[in-house]
Amino acid sequence: MADQHAMFRGPAEVYDRFVGRYSPRLARAMCNAAGVTAGQRALDVGCGSGALVAALAGVLGAENVTGLDPSEPFVEAAQARVPGARVVVGSAESLPFGDDEFDAALSQLVVNFLADPELGVREMSRVTRPGGAVAGCVWDYGGGMTMLRTFWEAAAALHPERATPQMESHTMRFATPEELAALWRTAGLDEVDVLPIDVEAAYHDFEDLWSPFRPASVPPARMQLPSTTRRATDCARSSHAVSARRPTVRSRSWLGPGVPSAESAASARSRRARAVAPWGGRRRRAEPGSRRSPRGGRRRLAPSCPPTRAA
């Protein structure tokens, strides 16, 4: 997982040329599926370079949208993309926001990268009013994420013994409807109904699709597939999904929407109070490199926050 996290410490434009190419359409579909409507306040957890922040701002107005990400370069990119939105550095597992502060909390391609996914979803529930929407999506790494599957098919053709154990279908969590639904229910959400979201990305040509795999900052390339060789290129080009001169690649993600109940919200607040204990009780010792959040809790500074974005 460390290799995946390394991508989020680099320039946001590297991510945008890679999986981020699908983000704007996925973000718009997420807003629709989660029932985001004008007049609400929304939070994007693990906002990355700001595709979902922008989609939310288009529906709600930028002043009603908040984004959070542990990566300073990505926060800066999101702020530049949607200047009127509030975008802050922080961790999904310890959101620096008040209880019931938002009508909707969304997380796009993030929960499978969290150090503590259940805690992250519980935090999303805590900051969302009872009856609001908590939703997150994860790529269908088992086959529906065509762009990544194309790479791994080429890798397996060249080095099956090395490639197969590293495929995201083997390493990524919550990439099936059953796993994602179980996470949402374990975190205390009601009315969970996982559904597919299919989005497309158009490429100028095969090279436009294949070139982002070459930088070492892109996680699959760390398998050290010789992607510049003719054999590797031919293996990938032979894929039916990218055989067209100007390929359009369809990829599927699974969306898990849920509704925080009053009981789950109260439980999340109780857990938060026991962890922070700002007045009385047992107070945690301050950790090196931490500072108080404006609301009295403690928030880890960016270098200490585990990345919460995904590919």
C-alpha cells in the first residue's frame, strides 16, 4: 500500500493524467446517486485534486462545499480548482469538523486506502446530520476498471508469477458490492444499497492511455514492467478495450450510499468524546507534530496523516 500512497505525495497533475482522468464524470454521477440537492452543505473526504469538490460546487455553490485531504499538493490543487470552497489538510479518521455539520459526506475512491476504514466511515457519519447521506465509491478492481486491467493483463503476459499477486483485484479491499456494503453497515449506516457507476474516458490514441504508466510515481509501474518495450506495448494494445485508434475506455466503480441513523450518530459522538476528552476524563497526551483543531480536538499535521485517496 505504501507504493499507492507515494502517488499522492507528488504533483496532482500526475494523478489527473492517470486515474484522475475519470474523476469529473465519476464525481457528477456520485452527486446524482447520493441525492445531493441545492440548499445542502457537503463534505468531500479525500478530495484529491478537487474533481468532486467542483461537482458539488456546481450543485450547491462553492461556499457550501468543504474538501479535506492529507496531501498538501492536492489541497492546493483543489483550492485552485474551486477557489470559493473551503479545502483543508486533515485525516479522514479524525475529521476536524463538528457533529452534524453537513447534509452529505462523500468520499470518491478513498476508503480502500484508509488505515482504519471503519473509523473513517464512522467519522463521515458523525459529521453528517441524521437522515443525511454518507456515500463512497471504490473501483471494481476485479474486472470493471478497464484501464488498470489493461496494464495488468500486459504485465501478466510478460511476468505472470510477479504480476498476479500484485493485481489490485488481489490487494484492494472493498472492491466488491458485498465488501463495501459490509463496511457501511459495520460503521452503523442504514439503508445501504450498493450500486454500479460506469464512466468513460476518451484518449487521443493508445500512447495517451499508456504513457501515464511509465513514471515511477504511478503505482502499477512499480512492478517494473518494461512498458517502453515493443512486447509490453503490443500486449496492452492487443486488448479489445483499447484497440481503437482513439479509444474510449469504460470503467466501473461500486458506490455505497448509506444514511446515518440517530443511534449511529450518537455512538460516533460518544467514541469521539472518549478519544478527545477536552474537558475532564482521561486526556490523550499530545503527540509530536500535532496541534489542536479549532474545535478542541487534536488533529495530525499533514506529514503524519495517512493518505486517503485512491487510484
